[in-house]
Amino acid sequence: MNSFAHFKAFLGKDFISPVEITENICKRFRRYLLDKFNGDTPSNYYSRFKWVIKAATTDKYFITNPTEEVPAQSNLKHNRFT
């Protein structure tokens, strides 16, 4: 629900048709999340968004998955493993 709420806030509207959800919109939503949140939160929200879009693609709402080439990213300032 939080990912959906932030997607609606990013769009500034309550409804968007599948034809409007493009790779560009997905990239802009990911950037919005990275600008708004710290740590792993942007990655977690975007991963959930990708999961929903993948399910919608399976259900034939999309011909191709618009999130396929847009990976989730965290907003960590440094590498945890160094």
C-alpha cells in the first residue's frame, strides 16, 4: 500500500491507465523515491512496484514489462561491505 500511495503522490493523481506507464515513467518514479527516502527504502518501494507491474504484465495489461530495464536502487551513501 505504501508503494502505491507514493506512486499516486508522484503522479499527482489517483488513476493512470496501463498505456501511460512507460519505462520513462518508471525511471522518474525510481528517481522520486531516491530523492525522497534514504537507505533501502527506495529499493524496497520500487521492488514492490516492479512486482505489481510484472503481475500486470502476466495478466496482459502490458505487452512488455516497462520496469524490466529499470532496476531497483537503494540510497546508501557507502558500501556496507567495505
